[in-house]
Amino acid sequence: MVAINTSGNNKMNNKMKTEKINIKAALTIATAALLGVSNLAQAESSTISGTEESAWEFDSAFLFYSEVDRVSAGEAIFNAKKTFANDEVLNLKLTIDALTGASANGAVAQPTVQTFTRPSGNGQYDVAPGDTPLDDTFHDTRVQLNGQWTQLIAPDYTASGGLHISKEYDYLSLGINGNIAVDFDRKNSTFSAGFSYFQDTFTPEGGIPKPFASMLVGDSNEPTWDEEFAKTRIGSEDDKSTADILLGFTQVINRRMLMQFNYSYSMVDGYLTDPFKILSVVDNNGVSQDYVYESRPDSRIKQSIYAQSLYHFDTTVLDVSYRYMWDDWEITSHTIDSRFIIPLGDSFGTESYLQPHFRFYQQSAADFYRPFIMDSDPLPAFASADYRIGEMTAFTVGLKYGLLVNNGHELSFRLEYYSQTSTDAGFEEPGVLKDVELYSSVDAIIAQVTYSF
Amino acid sequence: MMYKKLQLTLIIPILISTTGCASLGVEPWERDLLAKKEMSLNAAPIDAALDDHVYFSKEASSGGKGFGGGGCGCN
Amino acid sequence: MNKANKANRAINLTKNKDSYSISFNAMASPCEVIVQSNDKQLAQKLGNIITAEVWRIEDKYNRYDQNSLCSVINSKAGQPVAIDEETYLLLIFADHCYQLSNGLFDISSGALRKAWSFHGGSAKNTQFPSQAQVSAALSNVGWNNIKFDEQKITLAKGMEVDFGGICKEYAVDRALILAKQLSDKPILVNLGGDLAVTGSRLNDETWQVAIEHPDIDSALNRDAIADMIVSLKSGALATSGDARRFIIKDGVRYGHILNAKTGWPIAKAPRSITVVAPQCIQAGILATLALLQGCNAEQFLTEQDIKFWARR
């Protein structure tokens, strides 16, 4: 009987090993003597593949989002993750979404029919009396790719880096990010620091409108139309950059509880205006005299603090988070997000869980937000009637049901209801504007199917 | 307004200093519950990514949990 | 306890998609044999033969069973006891392990159990012995004070031998030898987590054996760690150490692996180590020898080029 090495990966370190007793080989001999195994040769030639390298894991999800009378969107995500030996993780994600429908253009409702020019300059659309003006030409398709690599760079030090590319018909976004996390106190505490940088280019159809230029309304078939329309434009594209810094601290409180605290600082520079949004210019009776393109500052500094806590009850888990955000546009917001995970055990023939979800969101308006401009007032430096930077309250309620299907794959369904209500931040409503809805609401249904395999 | 900001930014260091206390945390063999998937901070990353996209395009705030970033023309 | 164990000796046969699973209890653990075949008769036959062998070994070497050979040897310490060839071979194997570990692994260390009681978990009913108690117990430990040859074994008075550290793994290997004689279908024998396979599954597929990831501890980086599945094509896998058997004193955790030289638990050892080797008994001993190295456990296995997973 001779000393036998049994695993295939022992070519390295042979020189070092010769000085030590080859315990493995000695044991092989002792084992052969004990078991009297004639099949020792078989064991020797066999491959034992004990590997930490896992197979690819895939997640696929489809989400359908539909607002009442407004935007509908479909979004599909395909995520592939592979864990290599030494816990290196490669994550690749493909996102495809398509959006279509109508979106508020920023103008106020009127007791009369209103006519607007499409953002492209090609044609017009009418809005019925009393209706919130919606631009129904919204449609877009987006493809996004993300790659992220995570690995241990030293004991307790995990580093991660990623790339991002997103392309729409009229928009291109390129991004990079990096993160480092340090574990200490028996890995009960983790400090992390990260940065990300995005460079976006916007090429809207019809070009970039001139801030506060009047929307050209008339017959787009007239020979002078194109020339006149071009006068309201300042270029064909513009860009913006976003730089984020994120500091995080995670602490295990006890066997049942975990907390995370984040602080983020975000600097956005460049073209932050929405080229599709306008404001109504009204007289003292609230009657529209003109529509002008909105104008926003070319920089924004956002900061936020975020706290999240997970608590494990006997079987259920409560996940609650709170975020406070503030920026130099004087927008502040509070977000509370909570999930409750209820394992149902095998009660439906397979392992399953139920997960109710509740989210509350409230924001104050940007300092330059106004629902309309009075023609008697001097023109402000910046103005936008985009309800998304106005005062609002929103909530989401949802329910998710997940179950294990064949081979431990997970299938889950999620249904959510999102309701957003714009509120009056105290603007005076002259004349006819008293009788129309200035602050409308958006109600949406979100349905999602996820399959992980 | 300014007072409110200051007050809130002060919360972080206070929380960190209190959580740095030695009585916190668990021994490695007490991680049975913490090791469960539902006890991870981002237990459903796909849901989170989809939600982030919805809220990023509908509200003025983004990020906080992770990077808020740009990345799409939906806002 | 022993009577109850024997009363529990039932064999359960379950049909799976393309295999039969035979479950039973032995050596205080849930056990399972999986044969990848739709032949029910074969499954029953395998179940009968394997359980008979495993229970035979349990009855022969269980030191808690007063009728076992092990108990007879221990109760007659000071006088020679006749042994058979199997016991002689096990003693020879134990001797190898003693030599290879420079005395750290010693099947005569059973006497130390009188001083140590590992109930684990709740630190309240922890019993921590005094050095005097440990020294007293240690005086009855020492492989060199045991004389044996092919016919008989003689323990010095007060001594005890304990085959517990090798018995289960030995039973896995024996069961596998018998299984191979009976069938060439793919078979897995799992005795409470120590397991071996006859070869790859049909179509050259591997057996998927789940192991708790050793480093699932970080709160934040957990996403970066996947559940680990060991793909076993052939060979065996054994785990040493037990997360539930330890005592805590003054904030220090003492595992149940004892240093046979000092009589004290090994400090700074991983909670458990899982090793892959051609035979289960090799895997088990390598895992135990590694644990005995304390904080150098991983280094020990790495230097020996052994595939392992440590859980700290």
C-alpha cells in the first residue's frame, strides 16, 4: 500500500508539505487496514468535487404599473448572480421597460377648451373644459444593464464596484459606483462608504425648450411653423451629472434585531428641467393667457438620513424603515416603509409566506414650485408646475405571496395600490381657478410576478 | 427650518455612539435568526429595484437606502 | 435510554421521484439511505442489511449500553478482555490517530467526561470543573497505559475507552461496503450528517449535499454569500464539532472537544469542521484532528491539501 493523495487539487505546495507528516496519506493507509477495502483504488481515482462555487442563480420579474387614465408601464428584470470561490460575487442585471400614456403637462385646468402643441412640435392636442391638461404622447422604451462585482479584499473588508448603462430613445445614462464595507466586533457592526457617479444625456424629440419661452400654438402645417418653433428652442440635447456619497452603519442589536443607518449626499448638476413641462400664465380672473416652458436651477444638492430596523419575532419578521430627505430646493420629505413577513409553513402543500406592505410618503414643495404664473407678477428666476416637486402625500398598500415550487425555486406575486395626492401649499386661486381642480391625484395599481431559480 | 435640519443630522452620531456599546451584538453561534434570508437588509432586491424606479419617477426623493442616482430619464 | 433506542428501531421506506429513501434512527441520530432506483425490493433489502450492520456496530461499541463490548472492556479495566478482529482493527486505527495527533486524539479520554458536562446553550446550568477534578480525571487517561493484541485488551484500572469518535463514520463505511456488494445503483448513506456515496448518480450527476455556510455571519455582506451545496460525486463527508454542545464561562466558549493531554477543552477551535475524503472515517478523523489544532484548525487542513469547510 502506498501513500495516496485523493483530491485533484494538490499539485501546489508539494515542496512545503514534504517537511510535514503527510497525515492524509498515513490515514489512507490506516483506513485501508481497518476497512480491508479492496475499493481503495476506486476512491483514489474518484473526483471529489466539493466546491464553494455555486451555480448561477437567476431572478426574473415582470411588473405591470397602471395609473387610472394616465400612464401604463411594463418592466421586466432579469438578474443573474454567481458566487465564485472566496465569496466573490458577480451580479448582472438586465432591465427593460416600456411606458405609454398620458402625463400632466403642468398647465392648469380651464373652463374652456385648451389647445397645446406636442413637445416634438409636430401637431397639437385639445383638452376638454375642467380637465387637468394631460399630454397623451408619452411613450418610451428603455433598456438598462448593470454589472456589479463584490469581493473580500482583506479579512473583514468587502469591496464592490459596478457599471450602469441605460438607454432610451431620447436619453442615455452611464454610471459607475464603488463601495467598501468593513466588519468589526465579531461582524456585529459594519461600516460602509460608497460613491456613485452618473452622466446622463437628454436628447428630447423637438429639442430643449428655451426657459419661459411661450409655447407656440397654431397651425403646424404653415410654412413658417418650423422656423417659429425653432425660436422656442435652445439646442437639441443637454446633460446632467449626479454624484452620490453614501455612508452606512449596520449594527446587530441582539439575536432578533438588526439596524442600519445611512447618510447620503447627492450633487446633481446640469439640465434638471423637464423639457415637456409648461406653466399656465393666467390673468387676475385665472384665465390662461399663455403657456411658458418651465425653468429649474441647474444644480441640486440632496441629503438624506435613513434608518432601517429588522426584528424577528417567534416566526414573523418586521422590517421598518424611515427616510428624511432635504435639499437646497427646499424640498423635504418623510418616507416610512414597512413590511411584515409571515411564514405560512407548509399549510398550502408547499412552503409559502405572506408579506403585507405599507408605505407612507410626504413631501413639501420646491421653493420655485407654483401651480401657475400670474401675468401681473414679475417673472420669477425659476418656476415649475410639475406636481412631482409640489406638495404631496402618498401611500402604498400591498400584499405579496411567495411560495416554493419545484426544486426550491421561488415564485411570488405582488399586488400594490399606490395613491398620490397633490396638496395645496397655500397658493391663492384667482377667478375661474377656484372652480377647477388644481391639485389632482394619481392612483395606480402595481402587479408583479417574480420567479427565482 | 435650519433648526430642524441640524436636529436631524445630529441623530446619526448619537445613535452610532449608543450602538457602539459593548452589550450589543451576538456571538457567532447566536446567529440562527439573523442568518435567515428575511433578516437581511435587502431581502428582496428585485422588488426594491422596481419600487425605486416607480417612486423615483413619481416623487422628488430618491435613494437613502442605496444610491439615489440618476440612471433614467423618467424624472 | 438504550431500551428506548432499541424500541425505536423502525425502518421507514419512502418513494421519491426516481429513488427510494430509507430512514431510521441509530447512534442517537436520524439516518437515511437513498438508493436511486425504482426497485422497491432492492430498497427494502438494502434497508434491512444496512440497518442491521449499523445497529450491530452501535450495540457493540456504544459505551452507554451496558451489554456492549465497549462497556465490558471498561467495566473490567485492570484485567484482560477478549476481543475480535474487528475491535482489534479499530484499536489499531485509534492507535494511528493517537500517533498522528501527537496524543491529542485519544480514545481513552472518555474518563474526562466525568469532569466535563456539555449541555450547551443555556449558560445557567453550566458545570465548570475545578483543576483538581480535571487532574483527577486526567490520571485515568493515557493511550500508552492500554495494552492490546489480536486476542485481548487490558486497560489500566479506572480507565475507559470510547469508540464514539470513530464509530459512526466507521458504520458509514461499513454500510457502504455492504451496499456496494448488493447493488451497483447509486446509493448514499447518511448517519446523522456523516455520509458517503457509492459513486455518482445516474447520468453522471452529482449528489447535492447542503452544508451550512461557514461565514454567513456578516450582517451587511450576507447578500454576497450564497448557500453552499457540496456536489459529491464519490467519497465521503463528515463533520466534527457540534454547535449545541459547549459551555460558556466568563464569556469564553468552550467546545466539547477535549485536549487529551491537558484535560481541558480546545480553545479557539471552529464550531464545526466538515471534511471531504474517500472514506467517511478518514473525513471524520481529519475533521476531529483539525478541531484539536484550535485556532490553527484551518491552517492544518490547508497544509494537508484537504477540502474542508469550517464554521466558526
